[in-house]
Amino acid sequence: MRVLCDTHVLLWAAYRPEMLSTAERSILTDAANLLVFSVASLWEVAIKGRLRSDFDFDASELRAGLLANGYEELPIIAAHVLAVAGLPAIHRDPFDRLLVAQAIAEDLAFLTRDAVLARYSAVVRLV
């Protein structure tokens, strides 16, 4: 299975693995799965890192660690951005909307704990 991870899943996997559920851990450690992270997640981390004093994650460090651990980087392309326009107005967060659009466009399972996102599509794997 090809799995696109939500930003919080990436941060927990990289910095706070104790926060991962058993289901998340199982998906992330299954060698049969191809783990993917979006450039949108790096963008989100970079922005939050500058805006929130309680958010102490570094996007460059996160990217390096994910690549070193075999994650595949998914760029943002026009098709992803245009797919956002076709999503119903279920969720307001632009990063989450882009991640869902990417998962749909690239036929990826989207791993998240955000129950609202599960209302978008069958590609969303709520754990």
C-alpha cells in the first residue's frame, strides 16, 4: 500500500513515536508499505515554526530524517492544487485539503487521526 502521512503523523513518527497508535505504528513499520510525505507538510511545519513559539520542529531536519528513513517525497503539482477546488467544504485547513487532494490524485491511502478528513473520501485511513 502507498501511504501519504498527515503532518501530525510525520511529526510523531520522527519526534514522538510514543504518540503513535498501534494501528499507525503497524502501518508505518510494515515493509510492504511505501511511505510518502508531501512537500505541503514541510510547508506547514515551516510556517507554524515561524508563527508559534510552542512549535519547535524544523522542516529541513524533518525532511532529512524522512528521506533517510525511506519515505518518498511528493511534490506539489498543478493537478493537486486544482483538485482542491473539487473538494467539498468539509474542512477549512488549507494544508489538510491539499493533502487529501494529493492522496486522491495520486491514489494514495491518507493516514490521519482527523475524523473530519475521513468524510472526504475512501482514501482517508482514520486510525
